Amino acid sequence: MDVRTSRYYEVYARWRRDPHGFWAEAARDIDWIEPPKQVFDPDAGVYGRWFTGGVCNTCWNAVDRHVLKGRGEQAAIIYDSPLAGQKRTITYHRLQVETQVLAAILRNLGVEKGDRVILYMPMVPEAVIGMLACARIGAVHSVVFGGFAANELATRIDDARPKVILSASCGLEVGRLVKYKPLLDEAIRLVRHKPEACLILQRPQEEAPLVAGRDHDWAKLRDEAIVFARSVYDCVPVEATDPLYILYTSGTTGRPKGVVRDNGGHMVALKWSMQNFYGVEPGEVYWAASDVGWVVGHSYIVYAPLLHGCTSILYEGKPVGTPDAGAFWRVIAEHGCVALFTAPTAFRAIKKEDPQGRLLAQYDLGKFRTLFLAGERADPDTVQWAEKLLKVPVIDHWWQTETGWAIAGNPVGLGQLPVKYGSAAVAMPGYQVDVVDDACKQVAANTIGSIVIKLPLPPACLPTLWQQDERFKESYLAEFPGYYKTADAGFKDEDGYIHVMSRTDDIINVAGHRLSTGGMEEVLSAHKDVAECAVIGVADPLKGEIPCGFIVLKSGVERPAAEIEQECVALVRDKIGPVAAFKLAITVVRLPKTRSGKILRGTMKKIADGEPWAMPATIDDPAILEEIGAALQGKGLRA
């Protein structure tokens, strides 16, 4: 790999010289009903808005225009579900028809432009159709991951205030069935805001009873609507700055943080990324092995591949266990996939089950060109193992729910740069990434600090939080004036490569899922026998991090500690859901704190991870750290 063969530095410099001209050129790849009056308006919104005055429709750009231009018979979505034992190919023309019909159904249920629709769906084609149908009529969708428990869904219903909820009778996991409908019913029982209607997809694995007057059978309404020509619903013009969707991120208690994504900037940046970053051509098969409930699913299962005219794989399965650690190779080979985007966790699981990669020999990956990893830090061992096994570039890249696409990475489409293991490579056009100290002063190369992005953020990044401008400013913009706070810590080396090392807040990363330790602590604190608690993320070779909860029991509690610990694990699973992967609660006599009462979570984590640590100068009682070490050893953890 020769830096001179890459166009990256030339393209990045062009963006730096003329950012508005750069994005105006990228915007030409989008069909506009009315072109933007301004590429960027610094006086609009919290920090400015992209493509103000432009009128467009995301569903048109993702579906209809491809049919119009001759791609109607090309596969848009390949649904591959080893869990359901089903495969289904949906062409662009069929996707157009299905979104038209569902859009008409939503309109018949009273959904208007600007109304919200929540999707609580498994990995089935109807989830994609639901998102696109909302975009088609200018409704704002909010997808809630199916692994969340009822109270998690309830907080999002109360915040988004949807007119309609799209859901299914069940979801499928390895060896078990997850009943969605009872969770939905319980969530609606808990909420203040009651949706007017629910559209339920009855899956053959489990049919659910419907609530009369509120619930509707998805297939029945579809079959009725598709008969009538009046069911075909045209794309509704929306402002480029109108919201396309709300995606709730970290924080599991209190009012959740709803990341807003707009229509115009989102399309421009995602369309640009497919060719220039991922190096994928229209018509090729692309696979993001994620879930539509996460940002990767929004951006790179649904919107970016379809905006680019690709075929996107929708996979309802696991990297191992459906049926074995060769599952990914089977999907790539069978569907002629050229690029896979997944989390490092998936490859750690494959490596654990088949370290020699023997299952790969059964499959022809002749069309496969590139593996992309994101969602957590890609450890060098996993990257090198995948490189050796697959004999293709393995590209780590870094981004967030808030940004919607890569902040930093190695841009295959512009020409790959040299790989530095442990680094997410270089900043993408649109992002000026700096590393600063607490006083917002840039630090020297190779010095760890807070990673920040110079304002304005590029197209597709969040313009605000849903109906919470002040919280947006306070959470992301206040600490480092003129910058967006990523809440990640790391450093830039002498070549400008970005090394993301850890989170700076209380969000831990479990198998690519960002979860709040504070939210788990609030659940644990609600247990009748728990006086106080602390949750930390402990390094795990498979999931990246797993949560570990330390609990201090109330005085006078005489029940066995092991019994209470089991109840605490069950409580977190019930209140937050199995996605939290919370399996370890440890009873301790007391927690280490500063003299001002702050729990020393960072030091506890270093002890748990077996990392070097120094006695904090402000600690109240140094002996407590020895007690924490002994408690961890008692559970078989490093200390």
C-alpha cells in the first residue's frame, strides 16, 4: 500500500479548502424536488443546518428513482434467516410496491407528515419496508431494538409520542423465541401516551392475540390494501432539514436521548460514503451484519446501500450457532457479497469457535473484497487473524449513533492507506478531529486526551436531540466550546491517525451495544436490600466489555448474599433486557470513594482488568481497594 496511490489526502484537502463546495458537489448525486437555497446556514438550528431550503424525499431516492432508471428487477433486499429457515429476495420494484401499500395503510390509520411511528421489530423485511414507508409519507420513524424490555420501550413511546406502532408477534434467537407482543402490551400499559393503533406482523413461529380496537393484523390490511389502486401512495415532499428518524441512544432511565437525523444531509453523506469510503459500486451486494434497531442497521442495512443502488443483505442469524461458525462465509458465498460490515465481537466469536478457520474451506468467497469493523475498538489480534484467514483488507473505522456515518477510517474507495493496528486511521472529509485537554487546548501527538470534532458537524450528523435543544447543547457542545464532544478518549499520532482508547463517560460497550452503567445502577439501587451500588465495564475477550455490579447491602439484611446477587441479575435483565448482558453482581461491605463522596469507578475497573493503577490522592480509605480486589478474586476475576 502506497500513500501516493490514495486520493484521500487530496480529497480531504479539497474539503478543508471549500467545505460548502465539497458538499454541494456531493449533493448532486441526490434527486431534489427543489434544490437547496443554501448548502449550509450557520444561523439555523443549534450550530447551523445543511441544505436549507431544499425539498426532497428519502424513500424516492432509496427506491423509486432506481425503478425509474431501470433497476426495478435488481434485488434490493436479500432476506436470509437461518433462525426462521427462510430466504426471500425483494426487487426494487417489489420494494416500491410494498412501501406504497404500507404508506397507504399508515395514512388510513391517521399518520400524517411529521407524525411519529415506532417500530419494535425483528430482522424481517417488513421492518425495512416500515422505515421506508414512514419516509415516503414524511412521518418520523423511531426503531426500538427488539431486545429491550417493556419499560425501555415505554420510555421511548412517551418521549416520541407515536401515533402508530409497528411490531411483530415474536423475534427469534438461537434456541429460543422472544415474545414481542406481551412486551409491547406491557409497555403500552405503562405509558402516559397511548398510541392510536398497532400494526402487528404475525409470524408463523408464534401468533399473538390482538387487542380489539387498537391492534390490526399486518398481513390482513396489506392484502386488502394492495387490491386497490388508491392504496398506492406517492412520495411526500419534505424539507431537507425535516427529521427522517429518531434513534434513542445511551441512557436507560429518565428521559432518553433521541438522536435526530434529517433527510437531506443524511442522504448526501451516506450516498457519498458508499463509493468513497466502502468502495462499493451500484448493483453490488453489500452486507452490514447488524440489527435495524442500531444505527449501523439504519445507515448501512437500509439507507446507504439503497440510496446507492446496491443489494443489501438482511440477515436474521448469528455469526456462530446458526448453524456454526461458518455462517458468515455461507452468506457471503451464497449471495456474492463484496463487502461485509460487522462488529469485532462477531469475529471474536468466530475465532473462538473455529480458530483455524477450517469452515471457510467449504465456501467460495471469490467476490468478497473487504471486511469492515466498527462498533467498538478492533483489537489487533482479531484484525490480524481475519486478515490472514480472509486474505482481504480488514478495515477498522470509528463512528457513533450521533454521527450516523464514519468519523474516521481507512477509505477503501479513495485508495487504501497503510494499516496501523489499533487505530481507526484518519478523519473523513467533513470532520476536523482534534484531541484536547480539559481546558480545550490541543495536546501533543501521541498524548491521550478527549477526542472532539470542530463545529459544524458534517451532513448526516445529529442537528439536535428530539425536542431537547438545551440538553443537546449541554451534553455535546458545552464542555469544549466550538467543538462537539465525542465522549471518547484517545490520541492522534504523528501521521494524523486516530487511536480511540476508551469512553470518557459512563457508557460501556457490550458487543458493540452502548449501554449506560448509570442506568444499571439505578435498577440495582431499586432492590429492597441494596443500599448502594456501582457498575463498571470489565474487559472481556469476546464482548469487549461486560458489566459488573458491586452492591452494598442494607444493615440488618440477613439473607444469603448469593441469593440477593441472583435477584439483582434478574432485575437488570427484566428492567433493561438481555441486551445488557448483566450476569455478575458482587456483594461488598463498602465502595471506594473520594472524600467528596465520588465512587472511584475508574480505579475499580483497572483493578478488575488487571491493569496498573495508582492510589488516588483523594481516596477516603485506601484499604477499601484491597477489599474490592479480594471480592473480584472471589468471583474468579483478575485482580
